[in-house]
Amino acid sequence: MREEVLRISEVTYAPQGGVQLENFCLNVFAGEIVGIIPINGHGLAALIELLRDHPSLRAGYVYYREELVNSWRAPRPHQSRICVIQSTSCLVGDMTVADNIFVLRPGFKTWLIRPRVLVRQLQPVLDSLGAGVQADAYAASLTSFQRVVVELVKALVAGSRLVILREISTIISDMEMARLGEILRRYAEQGLSFLYIGYHYEEMVQICDRTAVFSGGRIIKIMRPEDGNVPYEELYMRRVREQIRQPRLRAARKPVLEVSGLCGGKVRRLHFAAAAGECVVLQDLQNTIFSDLIAMLLGERKPDAGTIRLGGRALKRGDREIAVIREHPDVTMIFRELSGLDNLCMTVDHRLPEIWRSSRVREGLRREWAGRAGGELLDVPPALLSRRQRYDLVYQRIMLQRPRAVFCVQPFSGLDVGMRMHIWELLRGLMDQGVALVILAVNLADTFTLADRLVRVEHGEACEIYERSDFDRLPFSAPWLDLYKKPWREDAAPLESERPSGARAKSSAKN
């Protein structure tokens, strides 16, 4: 009989009166990898809080390792040994890998610490995982993939029997995802269980035994690899296919942005170019160059060598013809002390010098934007806006700025399926306006569908360049990649039958 590691039975959780989980049911068995696809983000954070902290419930029961750990009758506000691995690190950067795993472990009570003994005990385990991690290395020196592997080992040593992986695919590359899947499967065979939270069923089917579709605070469907595809993807699929079918005339145009031999920090001899209306995706396989590259684009750091040219001239510090959309722009690019209208006007004063002095100009801008988002939203603090409205505010600010080139860092990071579709449309809108779009990404799940060219960067240097016509020869599996391998026709079969079944996708990924 299979051991049940987790059972959540008809739980309703309403912190501060707002229902986050309603009649929520889920069970996970020992050695099982269960995926969760959030159609919208409602209740996802509450689910993780429910598993880690056992808050008071309005209804239902939670069992961990076949023991009742929380119920509506008797809440038990303590933490379980359930580990969460996500995009932000829980390791102490100034301590070694061995110290992070052993010394910071709950219950570690040894008065005398022998670092050499800890390293000697840990190194064979790390070597067996094939991640190239040294037990005496400092955690700050690890790549994103190595950090995830170390956190996984740390969870095992701490006695966790259930590990939650939340959107790991945004911080590690596609090939590393395949290696991580092998590691998860190895530990699953030893009885460890996983909840894998992701946003693409094509990604899930290669890793998970079954996948739960999560929407509005409840599980609406459980799917297995042989069940085919998730119905909610059909609209997204249609838009992506239309984008791929469009004739690519942009590549013949003269480049607007040219980066040649750029060096600085982690960036080493980087070369690429982008034309008007073209999308170039820079895939950083080690997730190391983004901060240095952005600093040089914004003039915060001078390049050690190489040039950045925009429209045939050298890029100047503070040049408004180039724009950067940072990761999580609803937080990193919003001025919370200002109104929505003030946020909107932040980078348009080079086009409208009187924007801060003339009420007439500001009123005209208000009327222009009101039809898109509602005029009443422009006068309220951004903290009162929804996440989607804050994203719209940032992207509309960029559109009003009218740059010739836009760099967008991990645009789909941390977003549910509905928001990903919306951001995809906003990025396509920038391309339609003739902007040279450069997307900085680690994983290609959604950015892949907009790309005219893919530049893969390893150790700060471009190692491979693929034009869109070559995407069918990419040496890895990724969501949407099958669209580039099929000769799509206008008279093709309906979408449900166009895409390979989950079982065939899993088989092709293994091959």
C-alpha cells in the first residue's frame, strides 16, 4: 500500500476574511511528483502558507505523513518539515555549501564544528548529482542550477519528505531543467515527494506523474500525461501560431541596435544586433550577465571594451531612445508615492517638455490613457491598483516614451497563465510599433514564441545563434518548440489535434 505523504481534504482558508482556498482537495503519495498549473495566481501563496505554517482554517483537514497536522477544530501554528525552493535563495552566501546544509540545519547541536569532516561526508553526495558543486565552495559563488541542487540536498538532510519547487524554470536553462528532472526522479524513487509549480503543461508532462490545474483557489482538474493537453492553452496557442505564421521581413532591415565586442563584469565579448520590429532573445545559460549588461545600457557602468550603437551612433548615458523593463516591473519600476498619472509621465518629458508645468498637456494625456485603463485609476496611488493595472502602467509608460530599442528582463517571471498571455500581447504590441525588442531570459518557455533570433550566451559570450528558420534544429525541448517543427497550413486540423499528446511529447523529450 502506498504511503500518503500529504492529504488536503476540503480545506477552506480565509485569512483576514478573504477566501483564498475554497473546498481545496489534493493528495500526494510517497515517490510522486505532482505538478500544479495556476491559471490565475489567486490562492497560490495561501497554499504554500497552508503547508508550511498551519494557519487557522475555516473548514477542512491537512494530513502530513498520515498524521493530522491541522484542522478547522484545532489549528496547530507550527512549521512542518516541508521545504520550498523558489527563485530567491535561502542559502547564506558567505557560508560554505557544507555549512549551509549541516550547520544551519534545524536541530544541529554540535558544539565543535569540523569543516573537513562535513566536506568529506557531503562531497560524494554532491558528486553523484553531477552538478559540479564543491562542498567547501561559498554559496554566493553557485550558479542558479547549483543553488537549486544544494537546497534540494539541504531539504533531504533536514528530513523533509515533501519539497515544493516554485517556478524554477525561470532561473535555470532548458538543458538544466532536463538534468533537474533526472535528479527529482532519482529522489522520487527513494520515496521523496515533490509539488512542482509551473505554467506550461508541456514542461510539466516531462517531469510530473500527474498535474493539477489550479484556478480561483481550488483544483479544477487532475491530468495525467496520457490525457492530452490543457484546454485553457487553446486561445494562447492560437495567438502564438498566428505570430509564427507571420512573414519575417524584419531580418532584412538595417539594425537599429548593434552591440559589438561588449565586455564588462560578467559580460565577455558579446555580439548581437536587432532591427526595427524584430525580437532578439538573449538566453543566459548561467543567469549571470543581466545586471552588468543593464548597468552598461543605462550608463551606470562604463564598458571595459566594445561598443553599443543605437541608430548608427554611440549610446549616450540617459538616452531616452533606449528603455529597460526590469524583472517584476510592477514592483521595481513603480513609484508608489506618486499617482498613476505621475508614473505614466515619468519618461515622456523629452517629448512633452511642459508635461510637469502644463495642466492642459497632462489633461490631454489623461484623456488618451483613460480609454485604455479607466481615468479614475490615474489619480489613485499604485498600491491600490491590481497587478495587471500596474504592469499596464509600466508598459504604457514605455510606449509613450517611444524608444527605438527596449530591453526586457525575464518578462514572464512570476506570472500566472492569464498574465502571461497579457504580457505576450503587450510585447507583441511593442514590436508592431517598430521597436527593436531584446528579451533577456534564462528559460525560453514564452519568450521563444516572439523570437526572430535566439542568441545563447555562455560564460558571458555568445556561443550559438539561431535564426527563426533554424529553431527546429535546437538541441533541447521547450514549450511551443513543436510549432516550429510542423509545416503549419491554413487548412490544418483543429487545435486540439494539432498538438502532440502529452504521452508523445514525453516520448519525444526522452528521445
